[in-house]
Amino acid sequence: MSEPRVLLVDDEEEMRHSTAQALGLFGLEVDTFSSAELVLELIGYSFSGVVVSDIRMPGMDGMTLLQRIREVDAEIPVILVTGHGDVQLAVKAMREGVYDFLEKPFTAQHLAAIARRAMDRRSLVLENRRLRAVAGKRDDIEARLPGRTQAMVDLRYRLRAIGATDADTLIIGETGVGKEVVARALHDISARADRPLIAINCAALPENLIESELFGHEAGAFPGALRPRYGKFEHGRGGTILLDEIGSMPFDLQAKFLRVLQERVITRLGSNEPVPLDVRFIATSKVDLEAEVAVGRFRADLLYRLNVATLHVPSLAQRKADIPLLFLQLVREAAARYMRNDIEVPPELMTEIAERSWPGNVRELRNAADRLVLGLDPKPEETSAPAERQRLADKVAAYERGIIASALAAHGGSLRPVYEQLGISRKTLYEKMQRYGLDKKLPVTDGDYAA
């Protein structure tokens, strides 16, 4: 935890300088800022200090700063200062959660005393959070989602703003970026934290039992249903349902799920009795659901109903500056997990790690950290060769698809001249068209002609 500090905000340079000097004489560490916007960059869930801000400033004023800080963490102490004897403003600030309110002129001793009490209170808050973390209830978002880039700052800000609500949320991101980590963090900072989080992998549900798995069934609903059974939705009552890779949900099931979202009721198979459902839904997707809607694989009404709030989790390519810090944290976690001594990461290796491409994102970076702790090469040769072969295979496949698509377009979708021109059998042409998603009846886009 960082040393507790006072973040002092005042647009008047002389007032800012004199107040900081006076607080310093009382043993307080002070950082000064001329605008409120600069302070928000330093505020986080683990911030251990106190914010002292003038109310009337150009740009973002003190009341707005108070609101923004409370959206990040409502328990960060904020002390507001005004030179105007505005009783109504003070009352409004108190209602909105300000720690204390001072009127100019004030003595440095008075402000220092208030700041120390605020720091003591903040210290207790952080200690309680630490104890809950030790007990298994982690709630430090920055520890789970580390990073200093603006993309991660924005993600944590939006996560905290959304987390305290009951809004259904859609989490978008590439494979391995940590979408489930974000989902669990949302659950843990919500009012439902003490209720279950039920994770459902939409891509892994057995097709013949998918409705029974989600909605449950009554005895005799289908052959083999010997006794009633709760579905996963009912198991999550009062808590959160995480639908992992919702883009994989079968199209015919999407309509039934849309009704659940809208009405918050379910009906078990073999029953006509509606069951009320008090849950929050969080869904993740690695594919662009709007594109899936465009090609008819995902319902537009379900997408619009689901993404009341959307969180975009950045890839490592979008936050390269975070890679060294993140890798060091993953190494420390791996060392603790494997009960190894702290590992020193050589500077030359850290440079390579920072410059390397990580298509598998945090998951791949974590694997590299694990290999380092276990004494293995974090970038083994055997893993790079298959990746190169895969990329080459993708290029060859794209070239072949382009050739076939161009031939189909040239011959107006007639297959005989196509397979004769390409020197392949009719069966082979059919197989390749199926593999590449080509249809002689569909128009060919410009992209299909690319070699």
C-alpha cells in the first residue's frame, strides 16, 4: 500500500502553495494540483490518502470531483473548501457524501486535524478490505485488473460505476483478455456478492439437454426425467448468472432467453407454472455480436436487451505499456502458487517480454510467467513454430478461398465450369465451398476476390 498522502486541488497557485507548505509542517505528505481532472488519474480502489479540493474552480469544480471520486470508490475521504459562506452548498455536499466541509479562511492546524482523521478512517476501510481478501472475499479491483494505461483506467472506472447497479452487462474482448475476471469483479462489488455466481459456458451445453440444464424440468418431462430438477437459472436466484460466450447460444434458444431477460420468469420443462427469477445477467463474447446479428446468427432484440451496459476489455496489443508491470505481478503470483522463492526477472528478458506479441493476451502471458517460475523458457521454440505454421495455413486457406470465390463469380455460380477450370472433382469443390462458407447463390463481396 502506498504512503497516505493529501491530494490538494486549488486553481489559485498562491493558496495551493501556502496550504501545502502549512500541511507539510504538520507532517503530512502533500501533492498539489491546479485542476480536478489531474486528481482523477491517481484515484483508485486502493488509494490510501485523502482529497482536499476547492469547490469553485474553472473546468471541473469540487462538487463534480466529489461525484466522480464516489463513482470510483465511495469510501475515499473528500474534504471540500469554499470561500463563499454557502450553507446550502455545504448541506448538498454533506448529502452527497463529502467527509468534511471547510470555509475559508481556515487554519492549517484545523485542516491537518481533519485530514489525519480522514486518513485514519481510510486506513480502517482498506484494512477491512484486506482482511476480507485474506478470508477469500477479494474486492480490490486494481489487484485483479492491474494496469496504468488509459484503457485499463477507463475499464476499472466503468466497472465500479456499473458494479453497484443491477444492470445486465455485456463484456466484450478477445480470447484470454480476462472477461471472466471482469465478470467476477462485477459480481463481488455488487449487492449480490453474498449470493451465488453461476457461470454457464454457452458453447459447452449439450444440445439435447440445453433447455433442461438452464430452465430445469419436472418429473416425466422427457424420458429419463425421474425426478424434478432445478436448472442453472434457478440455482442463481438472488445472485448473478454469467453466460460465457453467449454468441454460441443456439438461435432457437435465444428467443426463450430473451423472454427470461424481459420478464424475469422461467418455466421448467413439463410445467406451466412460471417461476420468478431474481438474478442479474452478465454475458461475455469474443465475437462481434453486431456482426453476428448482420449475418443472422444472433437476434438483434436480444443484443439490444442484453447490453444495457457494455464493458470492452482491451487486448494486450491495446495496452502494451502494461505488459512489464503485469508480467511481474503474474510472476509473483506464480511463485506463491508453486511455493518458490521470489524470482528476479532479468532486464533483457523483460525487454523481450515487453516487445513480444501476445495473441493469447493475459492467458498466454500468465503461462509464460508460470514457465519462468518453473525454470522453463518463458518463450520456448516449440510454441513459436506451430504458430508460424498456423499463420501460413491461414494465408493459404484465404488464397484458396479467394480463387474459388472468383471462379464462382466469373461463371455466375455454375459449378461445372468452376471445377473443370480448377482441375478438381465436383465433390472436392463442394467440400471446399462448405469449408470456406461459400454459396453459389450468394453475391460475392470484393473481399472474396483477394488472393
